[in-house]
Amino acid sequence: MAKKLVTQIKLQVPGGAATPAPPIGPALGQHGLPIGDFVTRFNNETQDRRGEIVPVIINVYADRTFDFITKTAPASAMIMKAAKIKKGSGNPLTTKVGVITQAQLKEIAEYKLVDLNTDDVEQAMKIIAGTCRQMGVAIKG
């Protein structure tokens, strides 16, 4: 018989650098989950993604066990890294804060393809370009 799913916890944690400190500790502790076990398993799985923000969905079951699914980094974080900026524009329609190339756009779209609701790279590029527009990042070339 399948385990009864109690809840899902969604967090964004630095890859390979999870600690029991907030936000992980309190989020898992309130459901009675072994925090150290999660931290160890997460860090082992995301060791190759150090320095990257890793979204994770933790499924909590009635018998106080869990499993988790890691996703690709948020598109906005990848765009900021590619454009070498600290944050997006406060007014993206009039104030542009950075520029990325078509090649960088395609690279981000290909990386994010598994988490997007399309399997066509051209459509993925349009989705990522929309995020760029909302952040005040121009696309050249």
C-alpha cells in the first residue's frame, strides 16, 4: 500500500551547503522529520551544484518519512549570473540593468528545459526571454 502523503514543503537551498539552520530546520522540525538525515542526503545529491540555488520539494508522509525532488536553479538566478548583476530592475520597462546574448539565453533555456512546460528549445527561449524582460535585462544578438 502507498504511503499517505501529509504535506509538501518547498524550499530554495544552496546546493551542497544545506545546514539545520533556518529555513530548513524549522520547516522540517514542525513535521517531526530527521533534519540531519535530510541535510546529509541533500548535500550528497547536490554536491556538484555548489554555489547554485537549488529548489527542492520535500514530500512528508504520515509515518514521518520523507523523500525529495530537486529542480533546476531559478531562471532569474541564472539570468543574474549570466548578466553579472546583483538584482533585477525596479522598473524593468524603462530601466535596463544588464544584457545577455542569444547564446546565453539558449544555454539557460536548454538547462531549464526539464522544469518548463515545453520540450521545444525555441519555446523555452521565449519563456526565459519573458523573465529577462520582467527583470530589466536586455537580450542582444
